[in-house]
Amino acid sequence: MQNSTWKLDPWTLLLWGGLVAAGLMALYSITRGPAVEYLSGSVRDDFSRQFLWIGVSVVSVGIILLLPVRFLRYAAYPAYATTLVLLALSLMVGVEVHGTRAWLALGPLRLQVSELAKVGTVLAVAQLLSKRHTRTGQDLSFALKAAALIVAPAGLVILQNDLGTALVFFGLVPIMLFWSGLSLTVILLMVSPAIAGYLALLSIRAALVFAVLFTGVLWWHSGQRSIAAFAATFTGGVTAVVSLVLNKILQPYQVERLLSFTNPGAEQFRQGVGFHLVQSKAALQSGG
């Protein structure tokens, strides 16, 4: 039997190892520096805990690699459905931490369900896209189904008042569609609502201009009315939703975080939601 380690991508392992090492070095510098006397006991133990969880993750990866692929295929949708149920439970009976109801209490332990939901969602979308055949001409159908699988847990996470984690789910859309081999036109179509939504936060007029131009370009490029209709619906619909109800769904500070993404140094954000990003850039520039 072929050794499964030969199927691992060395660049992925290298990037993962680099990120882990960078995180460990950052934690070590924080918890072992001259300011350690001012840190609480729980913060001082962050480095040791992180090292422990890295060991747990490595063992978990090893176990998963030993599992047959068919097991992951069979488990994908049940795992996804289970995480949706857990997300719903956390909304009803979860523990609120810093204004976010994203935790389930299991005796002395607390489980952040959204982290499990990320894994379940990736498995479900991967299982869906694995059934796609390159010659079926059903790219848009598969893309819409994949987006629906991602939007469902993301919506529940937004209801938990955890916008940052929800954005991670939305970020899965272009990445997984790209690696599945879907056409660039379809990928751009699925990403367009995010662009229109962000522009609508900045300026409704800019979002409408983008919607018209994007729809026209896709119609000209693809020559398909269905693609153009979806483009108009996605971009125009999101613009309408943002302009009418987004401020009622999101907290003011969440809207400010979205607005500050492209300009954290603006006067209205510099001392608020953009403060940490501005300071991080200053630290990088000074070599610290």
C-alpha cells in the first residue's frame, strides 16, 4: 500500500510550520520578556498551552492521515449537520463571553463551536465539489450550492455576534472554488456580492456603479443572460440589503471595523477600531 505521507504537499507543510513557529516566537517574546511581571498567571502560561495544543494538532493530523478517504467522504455531511446543530444550540443555551454567544459549556470545559464548524464546512464543500465533472457545464450550480453550504454556518455565527469569525467562512468561497477548478467568471460572480457590499458601506452610488459595470462586463464576456442576471441580482441585491438593513443587523463598532479595513489611519478610526492595526504597522516599520 502506498504511504500516505507521499501525498502531502511539502509547501503546505512548510507554510504551516512557518506560521506555527512565528506564533510560538511571538508568544515567547510576550510571556518571557521584561514585562512578564505585569502579566496575569493565565497569560504567562499561554506559551506552554500553545505548545501543548500544537502537539495535540500534530497527533490529530497523523490520525486523520491514517483514515481512509472514503471515511472522510461519508462523514462530511453528518459532520456539517452536527456543527449546524451545535451552532444553533450555542445561540440558545451558550455561554456569553465578551458579548459573543459562541461557547457551549461542557462541565468545566468550554467549546467554541464555530471552530468545529469551520472543519465541518470545509469537509462538506469539498465533498460537494468532488462530485463536479469538468465537462458537465454546471459550474454555476455547484458554486451556488457551495456558497449556500458556507453561508448557513456564517449566518449563525453572525447571530452569535462574532463578525470576525463569520468573515473567515465567507473567505472560504473564492479559495475553495478556485482550487476546485471552477471558471474565473463563476468565481468572480460569487465574489462580487462581497465587493458590492463593501462599496455600499462606503458609498451607495459607488456600489451601484460597480453593479452596473460588473453586470455589463460579465454579459459581454460570457454572452450568457443567466450569468448577467445573477450578476445583477447578486450585486444589486447586496447593495440594497446593505443600504436598508445592515446597520440594523450589525453593531456600530462592527460597521466601523469594516469601514476601517482599507483606511485604518483615518482620523475617525485612528484612536478607535484602527488603533491596533496602525500600531502594528508602526512596529513593523521600526523593526520591532
